[in-house]
Amino acid sequence: MPKMKTNRAAAKRFKITGSGRVRRAKQGGQHGMIGKGRKRRRRLRDNDMVHPTMEARVKVLLPYL
């Protein structure tokens, strides 16, 4: 049986925490920062968690767990 390949697009977007949750970056923080307020830019720096209903689907793409 061949090994399952990691989906490279998902590997660049998601990381697995020590407790097994899936971490992701918040959307909207790539460009156009001049039009966004200081408070909004500060909030975009933090990482966010993938919703529990989507976690299983993301973990299928990351078989190295």
C-alpha cells in the first residue's frame, strides 16, 4: 500500500497544535493595510482556530499526524 501524500496547499495554510486542534491565519491580512484601521490590523496578526466541524476535513489532507 503506498503512502498517502500530504496536500501541499493545506500544509502551507494549516498547522496542528500540540492538543490536536488545527490553527490557521485570519483572512484579510495579506495586502491593503493602509485602508484598514490600526485595531483591525492588530487583530489580524493573531492566528485563529479552524472550526471544530471542519477540523476532520483538514486533517484528512494532512496525514502526517
